[in-house]
Amino acid sequence: MDKARINSILSNDEKIDVFYQDRSVWIQGVSNHIAKVGFIDTFEEEDVLIDDLYEKK
């Protein structure tokens, strides 16, 4: 995923499924090449590389 797509997702009102290592996440914010994500299935938060986020088709 790239920064432009993440910004599009963050500004969109509809739910868009985003994944990191096969786990569903919600994007809390983005800075340079790092995104702060929260995992849907737990209360964990993690800083991850934007390139490691993806959408399932």
C-alpha cells in the first residue's frame, strides 16, 4: 500500500478492510513511511511500514 491510498482510506467514510500480516487493522495515523495501526481482534497497537499494509480483493 502507498501513502496516497492510506490518505484516501482515512478520508473516506465507508469501511475499508485493511490487513497487516493477515490480521485486520484500523489505521490510526501515518507519518512518512510508518503507519500506526490498531488490531481489530485485540487492543494491541503497532507502528508498521506502510508497504506492509494491504487490502484483500
